[in-house]
Amino acid sequence: MPTILIASYLEPEYVDRIRAVDARLTVHYHPELLYTPRYPADHWPGEFTRTAEGETRWRAMLAESEILFDFDKSNAADLATLAPKLRWIQATSAGIGEFMAKHSYATQMPNVTFTTCSGVHAQPLAEWCVLVLLAFHKKFLETLADQRRKHWERFATADLKDQTLVIVGMGNIGTEVARMGKAFGMRTIGVKRTIAGIVPADLHLDALYGPHDLHVALKEAQNLVLITPRTKETEQMIGARELAMLPKGALFINIGRGALVDEPALIASLRSGHLRGAGLDVFATEPLPPSSPFWEMDNVIVCPHSASTADRENERITDIFCDNLRRYLDVKPLLNVYDRALGF
């Protein structure tokens, strides 16, 4: 039976669930050798070091492990050498492409299967998109500003019903965003890498376009949500030309990756008034530098790459891992396998 090493903090009840998959499994979980989470489901530590004795213990377990729950970020650069028996890593993130590329895991570990937690963040991210939509169209930012200065002045807001919502990236998250948009009566349009054989209504869409017709969708996007992973094809996919295609007064939301957008062009469009506003959870440089104009723009909501993180995240990741673990033991195909060629 394989040995499993849990490489980031996990609540004891979820560790017990992993052990319960098969009593013969060896499951190593030693929270005293892991970083202390700053918030629920904190999987990305800052500076973290073990004692010399602790590191020796950790590396001994790492050397014997066939399965990792989460990447060992404390030894990321040397993981291939330190874990020669490794055959499967279950990531705690859906977008692992940049991390994989940074450490050349696809080439360094050709015999290791990587699985993501795709789907875990669909609801919290979709809810955050709804929050941004409502914040701007219901003038909630203005309401808070007036409250702080004790200013009473009535105004009119806009309904979401019948507005067009364009979603670029129709995976689990995009589908959930479309579903919630439909609940508000919005007209939903999706852009997806492959569309052959897909019925738009199955994705809660009124229309579906391939990437070559992105410009057609953008011209209708009163509200644009960007969700695609970062690949060579998607870097800087939204620049000054694409932003100019959006209707005047459009709302821009990015929950994909900062590198998908030409940020200077986005800032210029926001300052000119062509864009009504933006809700940004991701940025080209993270943490967002204090010098960034985004911090001080009244028509921008800045979120520190936290829109996806929810208090139930570890529970949902454990669901995926336990399902995959049973598949692994039964020699069945795993779910959410990372595609090395596509980068997601």
C-alpha cells in the first residue's frame, strides 16, 4: 500500500477521512513540521523553516512517499530529487500551471501524475463575481462613501436583468458564474477553447463562441468576466484593442490571472471612463505593489487573490482527494489530471 504525506495544514477530521479510505494506508501528518495557517485553507506559506531535526524527519518521510497531498513548497526546487518514489501529487489549487512551469516539474518528474482541485473554487469565485456586479450596478461603493461622510443624496441604480454577461473561460467556474447570472435574468455568453458538440444551454448560456470569435463576444459585453488559465495563448489576451471593443460603461472582472490583461491599458480605460469599473482578484505582480494605481482608483475593487478561498475549502479538497485515492488504489483513471501539454 502507498505511503501518503500531507504537506500542508489539514484539519484533523479530514486527515481521519483520508486514513479511513483504507486502513492499510500509511498516512503521515505532522502539523508540527508544517507552517501555521494564517486563515482557513491557507496553502501558500510565506517564509517558513524547520529545525534541523525537523527537516531531517520531514525529508525521511518525503523519501518514502508515493503520494503527496499538496506540493511540498518548502522543498519545491528539489522535490524531484528528495521524493524518488513519488507517483502522484494532489494539488490544493486549480491553477497550478505557473508553479509547475517555474519548477520544471513536467520534465523533472515525468512519471508523476498531477491532479488539481478544479471545481472546488467555483462557488466562492462565482459569488465574488456577483458581489462585484451588485457593488457597481447598485452603487454600493458610492453608498458607503456617502455614509462615511454623512451625506444624504438619492440616486437610481441599475438592474442586472437583461444585461449581457460575457464569460471568457467556461470551465467549472465559468459555468457557475453563468448559472448565477441566469438567476438574475442576465443574458449570458461564453467563450470556450473548444466548443464542438457543446450545447450552450447545458452551460447556462444563451450563446457560445470559440476563441477566434472573442471580438464578437466583447462587443456585447456590458459585463466581462475573465477566468481562463494562464498559457502562452492567453497571456495579454485583453489589451487596449480588446478593451476598446467593450461597450462604453462596461464592467470588467478578472478572476483568472493578472498576466491575461495589459494592466496599463486597463488603467487607461478605467481613467478615461470607457470602463465603468473593475473587480480584480489577480494581478501581474502579487502582492500588488503599493505604487500600483489600482489601490487609489475609486472605480476599482482590489481583492488580494482571496476571492476563491473559503472556509469549506479543505473539506471540498478532501472530497476530491479521497475520491481520487480510491481510484488510485483501484487502478482507475484519476479526476482533474493536469494536462502537461495544455498547461492546466
